[in-house]
Amino acid sequence: MIGRLRGEIVHKRPPQLLLDVGGVGYELEAPMSTFYALPEAGAKVTLLTHLAIRDDAHVLYGFAREAERELFRALLKVNGVGAKMALAILSGMSADEFSACVQAADTAALTRLPGVGKKTAERLIVEMRDRLDKLGVFPGAALPAAAGASRGEAPSAEAVSALVALGYKAGDAERMIRQVEKAGLSSEEMIRAALKAAARKSS
């Protein structure tokens, strides 16, 4: 089992990144909560990992802090929640916010996340309440703040692709990014702004 990787960021395209570890390139998927904390391509970073073994692929997931990984693993144990939905949950709200939603039985906030319907939200609240107590308090982020956009594709296009990968419909993702798009913003900053705006509209 691969539990941690330290290496150089070769490429970032949310929710995917490529990490060079001793000349070996590891492809990882990560929630936006981790992407917000990543430095620019070329910088060294340490990520905690979770390896998911499926019939058709081995998928490696990366996390900036232990609380994110533990929450991801706990979410995978909930009936009807797969890795894609778990990433969407961690991208749409912080571990602290998710914990608060569960403790307050706030189904409305949870259903604002892509792919989470009312029944799934109710199941998350019931099944995650005890698990969150066992996980304990979620500490602050362990990595420095993000610095700039990843290279290659336009930041707005990367942001749209990331939202689609997280479960939003293409049209909705484009609309969300158009509403927050500004010159000079990185894709991560646009995604953060779009997700915050979506949460405010539904509150």
C-alpha cells in the first residue's frame, strides 16, 4: 500500500496531478481542498495517499492533510458513495464544514454538492455522525497556500473541466465559471469562487 509520496509537481489539472518521485511519475487525483494548498509546478510537495484497487484500474488519491484522507476513507464506507462523490464532497466544502453539516443534519447544504440527492444526504448524516466522532477534530491545512495557475490550458477551461470531473454538468460548470471569471485568476481560484458562489445561492 502506498501511504505517502514526496516529489516534484510536474503537472496540475484539477482534479488530477502528476508527481515525479525519483524519476517515476505518479498520477494522482485530489480534491480541490488539496489543490488550493499546492505550490506551483516544479515545487516539491508531500502528499498523503490512498490507493483504490478496482477491476479495471488502480487509482491513487492524494491529500494535503490527514483529516482529508481519513474523511475520504470514511465516506467510501457509506453505501452509495464512491470515490468520485467523495472527491466532490471534499472539493465543495472543507472537512470542518462537512462535519458541521452532519452534526446539524443540514441536508440542504449537502444536496448542493454534485451527485448528492436528498436520500444520499440523509444517509451521509446518519452513517457519518458516529464516524466523525471517531475521527476527532479536523485541524488546519498543512501545506502553504496555492501560488498561481497551472501551465497549458487556459485557467477558465481548466476550471470548467475540473467542475465537470467533480460531477457538475458541462453547461452548469461553464455558467459557474463565467460568473466568477476574472483576468489573472488561476483555475484553482476560479473553482473556489464558483463553489462558494453556488453555496451562497442555495443558502
